[in-house]
Amino acid sequence: MSSTDEEDVGNLVVIVIDVNPVWWGKRSHHKQQKDVLAISQCMDSVMVFVNSHLMMDRRNKVALIASHTNESRFLYPKKTSDLLDDVDDQREQDEMNSDGKYEVFASINDAVMEELKNLVDEIGEKIKSRILVLKAADDSASQYMNFMNVTFTAQKQNIPIDACILDKDSSLLQQACDITGGKYLKVLTTTGLLQYLLWVYLPSPSLRESLVLPPAIHVDYRAACFCHRTLIDVGYVCSVCLSIFCTYSPICSTCHTAFKIKGAPSKMKRKKKSSAVTSIT
């Protein structure tokens, strides 16, 4: 595909927002600090970024995912069941319209025809995708293997992973950005989040080569052990689930596999050969 063809397609940005209440709650207790970013301010900046992305091209699309401590949820687009619930909530009011027309049928007909029109218009349409992660909390070493599987899948699908870090550096996202060709940036001041989003992450990856952006950082490719959550240079790897440990354990704490350790080979005792000693006088 030529550069002209690459620019003549839509762009999908999937934004993953870290809403860990531990980190955001800690931020709310330090209101005396000048450089404090509340989650409401973060979402305001994200929405301005989303609107700017959609305004750049009518074919651009966006999806927002909130990452919580125990689940992840799509903030946009809404699930089909939620949309159906909205229709049910409007049904009684629609039925009371004075024009004598059953508005539920009309709304369904309009929706079907609109989607059919969109389908016909979008046949053969191509779209490029990328992922933007806004991260605040610390890394979770227990998710290392799942995260790396996602990273290699994104690399295979040519989907860049960008990372905007609000607090401590993330070695996992450093590796993901470097592997997929994305942009990793730890913001210097969280109150300027919107400026960083519009400056670094609004341009598509194909346009970034023409811009003056922050230089690439040194990527720490050390893995975090599953036992103490610390980065290690040399460790032990489970042959079943590939969990990493800094100290030896006969049982993997992740998949509970018991390892069979072969002892050192026993030394074979050589048989003494009987020999006759002859004295020479």
C-alpha cells in the first residue's frame, strides 16, 4: 500500500483508561499539591482528545475502555443490550404520540435503513487501528504473560500501542510500545495532560516522523518476577506456564506444577584391577 493509500483511510483509536481507585484516591488526598490531576479532569482531557480525533476525518472511529481493579468495561460504544433498554424506556412515550403512528416501528425501520446505507457506503473501506493506554497505577506482574500475548498479537496485526504514563514508569508498556512501534511518554506534569494528548498522540503514527516529538527512551526489557514483583536479570522460569521467579521453588505458585529435579549423576566406582607385583632383584 502506498503512502497516499495509507492516508486515505479511517483511523480507529482504542483508548484504555486506568481508573484504579487506589491511585486516584491517593491523588484526591493531596489537594494541597499544585500538580494534582483528578479523574474528572483526566476524563475531560480525554473527551477533548476524542472529539479532536473524530473531527480530523469523518471516517475516524473511537472506543473507550475503563480498566478497573477487577474488571474492564466499554464506556463507548455502548453494548447492544443497553441500546435495546434505551428503546424500551422510550416505548411508552413513543406510543402516546398524537400522530397515530407507532413510533417504535418507525424508529426500527429508520435504524435498519440507516445501517444498510452505512454498510453499502463502507464496502471495501479500510481502517487503521491503534491503542492508547493512559496508565496511573503500578504494573501487575501477575498479568505479564497475558499482557505480552496481547503485545505480540498487536505486533502481528500491525496495531501500534501508545502509552501515556501519569505516575511511575511501566516496564511492560515500555516493551509493548517498542515492540509494536508505538510512542511511550511519561508526562512531566499531569495538569498538562491535554497538551500531551494533542501534541503526541493525536497525529497518526504515519505522520509522527514529520513532527518533533519527545525522543525515544531506553527500554527496560527485564521481566518482573511473579513472587516479589521486582525486575530481575536472571531467574527461574516455569516450563508449563512460563511464570518467572527470582528464587527456586519446587512447586510453581501460578499453575501449581511440581517439578521433578534430577539429582547429580552418581559417580561410578571403578573396579580395581588385580595386578601382580613382581620384585626384581
